[in-house]
Amino acid sequence: MADMREVPLVFSLKGFEALEKQRLRAEAAERGRAEAEQARVLAEIRMRQERAEVEVRRQAELSVRERSARLDALRLAAVERARIEAEAAARLEELESRHAHAQRMRKLTEESKARASRRLAVSLAAVLVASLAAAVALYFAKWSPESRRLSHAYEKLVLAERERGAEVQRLLAAADAERARLRAENTRLRRELERRDPAKDQ
């Protein structure tokens, strides 16, 4: 009887050991699954972190490129603005030079006209004196070929002076037209410069 009691007890211990081993294997498998799940979660977290870091680096590089592009654009705009201002300054200087030249020409023309008028007055006075002298000398005589030649020379002189006066008037009109054109060109250039560079007005 004692042997029969020992057999179930041994069997029961063996079954308990088997159950315990099965439980331990199940726990080990569960721990393995948990560790695998934890490793998967950690790997996914690391992957997301790496992606986030890559995205941050990409955004930083993009920001740097955009900032560099903006700086390049600002530099190019500054260079273009300086070029436009230099061209406008050159055009304004050229216009001022033309205007000064036109004023000098007008002054020379006026001085030439005044000299021509004085010469004409002197010539007319001389011709008048000569005519009076000739008239007194030839008061009772016919006009000689010499007097006719002098009369013809006088007429040519008067005609030449008239032509010279007309030329002076033409030069004055041309100088006035050139001055008006230069003033209009100057206004147009200023408006164009203001239109190309609106930031300067602000």
C-alpha cells in the first residue's frame, strides 16, 4: 500500500514539474514576445526619430538654401540697382552736359548775333555815308557804273546780313528745341528710375 501511495505522489510531482516547465516555457515565450514587441517598438521609435532627424536636417538645409537664395537675390538686386543708378547718373550727367553745351551755343549764337548786328549797323552807317557822298558828288550827273556796283554791293551786303539773321534765328530755335527735348528726356529718366526702384520712394 505504501508503494501505491508513492507512485501517484511521484507522478504528481513529475506532472507538477512538467506543468512548471511548461509554465516557465510559456513565460519565457511571453517574455520573448514582449521583448520582441519592445524591440520592434524601440526600432520603430528609433526609425521615427531618425526620420524626424533627417526631416529636421532637410528642413535646415532647405532653410539654408532659401536664405542663401534670398541673399543672392538681394545681392543681385543691389548690383542691378547700383547699375541702374550708375546708368541714370551717367544719363543725367550726359543730359546736363548737353544742356550746358546748348547754353554755351546759345550764348555764342547771341554774341555772334550781337556782333553781326553791330557789324551791320557799322556797315549800314558806312554805306549811308558813302551813299550820301556819292549822291552829293553825282547830284547833277548820271549814275556811273561804279555807283551801280556800290549799290549792288550794298544790296548783297543787306541780303547777306538778313540771311545771317535768319541763320541765327534758326540756331536759336534749334537750341530751344534741344533744351526742351533734354528737359523731357531728363523727366522721363527720373520717372523711369522711380518706377524701377519703388523702394527708394518708401
